[in-house]
Amino acid sequence: MANSFQEFLDEYTQIGCVGGEDWQWEAFTNNHTTPIDASCENAKKWLEIMFKCN
């Protein structure tokens, strides 16, 4: 998930607090190769969809 609790909170809030269970964060871990990464491609797509202004 993260290297520290502070890192977890930082990354988790940057992706919009996607959910309370680990399976909801997996899409943001670069195919399980990194902790939660708010700058990964899935995070960028997710945030674009969530904050899309019409």
C-alpha cells in the first residue's frame, strides 16, 4: 500500500479516497509493482473522469 502511513494518506487522498478496501486501490499500484501511486496512468484517468467539467 505505502512505505509509511503518511505516504499512504498523501497518495490515497490525491486519488480521491477511492475506497476503504485494498482491492479498490490495486488499480493505482502499477500492476502491484509499487505502493499506491497517485501519478500512475490509472490515477490520471480516474481523476480526469471524476473531475471532468462539461
